[in-house]
Amino acid sequence: MREGTVRIINPLGLHARAAAQLVRLADGFNSQIIIRRSDNNASANAKSILSVLTLAASIGTILILSVEGVDEENAFAAIDNIFKGGFGEI
Amino acid sequence: MKRVGGVIVSHGQLANELLAAAETVVGELSHITAVSIGWHDDVEIAKEEIERAIKNVSEGIGVLVMTDMFGGTPTNISAMFLKENEVEIVTGVNLPMVIKLASHSQETSLSDLAKDVEEQGKQSIYRTSALLEPQKLKKDA
């Protein structure tokens, strides 16, 4: 399993369209991808937009990204990248 | 994979706008359509429109009709098309319900999907201040 933290840096946080981008990306990988808030127990399946939205993650939120599966290295890198890029919004 | 089709039926332009909002989030939805019933439309015309919409989105494994409000005309007209394994109706449509229908990925039976969409709609309603209450308590402690 590959695990690490990502920080939300885009001003609107993990809103609907950003979450949709994340889910489209995550869907392309075989691995199971779970995102958890570091400040409470909320966790979400990165392949379900409605699940991701329940995290209510705003700018500055630190999330723990856990990826497990055959393509975990690539999936982790791609998702880490989309967070670092602020979902193309900054 | 065959998909369960979807028809959103509402008073006014709500149905069209809900579908447009869902498409903005998840992309084009060719298996979901919207029927907006004008406030002064004839019931027979509305009935024909819904019937046509159901036919258009059907891929052969059923169609889920999502209406705005139980007891309202859109629901009452849609109810004429209820048929086991062919047409199911869930009322009180909201955006998470449309997204749920849009994003189901495995082939699911119409009745199971209808239950999932109903459940999703209920679960997606939050009184947001209630979510913040435990954190407030923690800060106070």
C-alpha cells in the first residue's frame, strides 16, 4: 500500500467539479483509493463523487491518501499531482 | 453494458436545470433526459412527453423516473407508467440523486437502483450547522 498526505490548495476546496475531476482520474486506476481527513474520521472512496463530497474538504485541509493495488505507485503520483496543481484552478 | 435510463420530471424548468447541473459535474448524460411540465400545459400533452422520454432513454433494462414532489402533477402523470421491472418512480429529486443514477457503474437491476437512488437522496440532506456542532464542543473542552 502507498500512503501519504495531500493538502488542498485551491480556494474553492474539494467542490463538485474538482471532486468530479478527482473521481475521473481515480476511476482510471485499478487500485482501491481511499481519502481520509486528517482532522476527523471522515473517509471517502475516491472513485465515488458523492462519497468524496461528504468530506467537505476546504482549502488548507490535509487529507491522507491511501492507495492499494497493482498500479498504486502511478495512481498515488497522479492524484498527488492533481492536488498539487490545485485542480487547475490556481 | 446496458444502463438503466433516467427521466427527470418537474414543474417548470427545474428538471432541465437539474440535468444541466449534473452534466456540468459529471459530463454528458445520454441516458438521462428531462421533461419540464409548464404550469399551464395540458395533461394529455405532458403524458405523451413523458411516454416519449421513457422510450428515448430506455436501453431495455428499465427506466427510473425521478419527479420533483410526491402528490404533484409530474408525479401523478408519471405514475401512469409504473410497471414492474420496466418503470420505477422516485419522488423528491435532488442533485445527488441524479448524480447517483449517472454514476452507477455496474449493471444493476431497476428495483435495486431505485432503492439506492432513494437512499442517496435522503442521505444527502444535511443541516450543515449540525455537522459543525461536535467540533464546537471539542474546541470548548
